[in-house]
Amino acid sequence: MKTSALFVACTLALIGGFVVAQPMGGPPVRIDRQVATCDLRTPITSLPFVITSSGSYVVRQNLVGLVNENGIMIEADNVTIDLGGWTLFGVPGSLDGIVGSSGLRRNITILNGNVRDWNGDGIDLGNAIVSRIQSVHSESNGGRGLVIAEGGIAERCTADSNAMVGILALQSTVASCTATHNMSAGMRILSGSTARDCVSAFNDEQGFKLDDGSIAVSCVAEENVREGFQSDGASGCALHTCTAWFNGIVGISIGEGVIENCSVNSTNGIGIQGDESLIRGCVSLHNSGVDFDNLGDCDLYENKFPN
């Protein structure tokens, strides 16, 4: 029975630090294990690229999009795209950098690279549930930087200088991400979503804009033009151990929610603004307006509001 050289080399690479291959008619050759390891992922070599089959895909160079086209369109479930540290560049008049097709998709993973200069969103997985965006930088796109949907997670990502929201979470989790210099809110945390260990700074509107039942834990909002954290009439929001520094209008503004162990400093306006909220263990100092504004029926425990 004949066995291909590729199969033999790959098998040996799995059980030793190096591979010994013997070409036909020649002496044995030592091959570095890293070089010999098989990469069975499908290469993405040009844009636009449409994925119609489940599997693993990889980018091995910078790629440039076309006018009126998405960069990568995902029309299958169970897809992983490794950008390999490379960049997907949009052009004027292009659409989204990476997008799930219309209809429900699931289990999409995008990691390790950059998307920038697309006329639409950098990455839109709004139709892809239980998906993941990891270690991706989305910059200078005409729409939103990153969109992650129900049951998904965006982690260790950055969104900078996008024309709309930096990161949009739809019943999902945003963890250890940063949003800066976006023209709308840095992060939009919709109903049932959680932001954890995130930073949102220098955005043209809010640092974190929260919706009904959303949660922010150990997040920092700094030098945003409007509020650091704002629930905008939503109820059931919760902030735990969050910090707001040098924001423009209000450091933290939450209605019918919980603000616990949070710190606000040097807002160019009101420090903490609450409406029918539980506020416990918070500190608000050195704001140009009042340190705390009780809009109605807040329960206050162990806070420090000098002004």
C-alpha cells in the first residue's frame, strides 16, 4: 500500500521535535517540526470571498476590497477565519469587511487581524449566534466597528475611529475590549449583554450606552464627549466597580438600576445621576456640577458625595 509523503511527514511531526523524511533515491533529511506541520485550512487569497462551506479559513497577506462588495461573506455555519495578523482594507464605496449572510448563522469565529476603511461595518455578525470575535482591530470604517450577536463574545478587540458605534453587543459579552475615537458611543451594550474589563475613551458620544438588563463590570469610561455610562431610559441595568473619568456631561447616569462600588471623578458636569436606583459604595469627586443628582427615589448606602 502506498502512503503519501505528506501524510508520513505530518504524522511524524506530531510525535517528535522534528521530522525525518527520506526522498526517493536520496539520504534522510531533517525537517523542522514547525515547517512540516500540515495546514489544511482554506486560504483566502483575494476579495470579495464567499464562504459557502463549514471549515477553517486563513488569510496570509493584506487584501483589498472592491466597490459595492463585501470583503468576506459568510453563508455557512461552523466557520473559523484566522486573519493571521493581516489587514482587510476597504475602499470608498465598499460594503462590510466581514459579514454573515441574511438568515440565521451560528458558530462563526473571527480572530487575529485587522479590518479597516470599509464603507459599512468592519465586522457584522449580527445574524450569527453563538459566535466569537477575538483579537481583532477594527478602524476607520463608515459604519460600526464590530457587531456580535446572541450568545457570542468579543474579546481582546479594539474599535477605533469608526463613524458609528465602536462595538455593538446584542445579548452577548464584550470582554477586555477597547473602543476609542468613535463618532457615536464607544460601546452599545444592548438588552441582556455584559461588558467586562473594557475601556471606552475619547468617543464623540457616550463611553458605554446601556439597554434594559445590561451589565457593565470593571469597565472604564474616560474623556468621552457626553456621558461615561448612560442607560438612556432603560431599566434593570447594573454597574459594578466601574470608573468614569473626565467625561463631558454626566459620569454615570442610570435609571431603575444598580450602581455599586463605582468611582466618578472630574466630570465636566454631574458626577452620578440616578433615578429610582440602588446606589451603594460609590465615590463621586471633583466634578464641575453636583457630585450626585437624585432624580427620584434612589436608595443610597455608604457613598461619598461631598457636593
